[in-house]
Amino acid sequence: MFFKWRDTFKLDIPEIDEQHKKLFEMGSRLYEIISLKDNYDHYDEIMQIIDELRNYAKYHFSYEEELMRKKNYENYEEHKIEHDFFIKKIARINVADIEEEQEKVMLEMATFIADWISGHILKTDKNYREILK
């Protein structure tokens, strides 16, 4: 499966682990839709998930960033830059491209989301694990 939660993603910070699982779940829903290959236009469903993902990511990032500020996490600024990059990338999804080449554009986006989420959790988020626990 493209978006599969594994114990290696756990930070042992229950609220953040649950939020990360939710991001994986949204990515999985997106990937399931674009994998259907049923020649049906799933534009509305795709846009709904993208909006949900963008909004939830903003919520999650704000939650993490608030904890980092409270604990005076030394790499806060670099971490926030990664969060901001993700939000901007999702916001730049071109609606016209989805209309024209739905499967191709969404597969590229799903790949970006999967790579970013897993890479961010495994590398960047693991750095604050002990500080925020």
C-alpha cells in the first residue's frame, strides 16, 4: 500500500502519532481514488480530499509548532520551513491540470505527499521526539 502506517513512524507522543496516522489515512484515500481506473471523473472527491489534507496539515503543523515553541526547540525555524513548503505545494495544485490529466497529476501529487510525510516524520520529526515527549 502506498500510504501505510508502520511502527517506525511512531514518535511515542500519542497526540502527534494520531495526527500523523490521520495524514496517512487521507493520503491513502486519495491514492485509492486515483487507483480506481474506472474512467469516472473523480474531480470532486479528489478536491475534497486535497482540501481536507491541506486544512488538517495546517492544524497538525500548528499543533507541532506550538509544542516546539513551548519547549524552545532549537530547530524550530527549519522545521517550520518544511511545514510551509508542504502547504504551499498542496496549495499550488493546478485545478486545470486535474481536469485535463487527473490520473497523472494526482499520482504525482500522491507520490509527493507519501514521500514528504514519511520522510518528514522519519527524519525531521524524529529530531524533536525526545524534547517534546
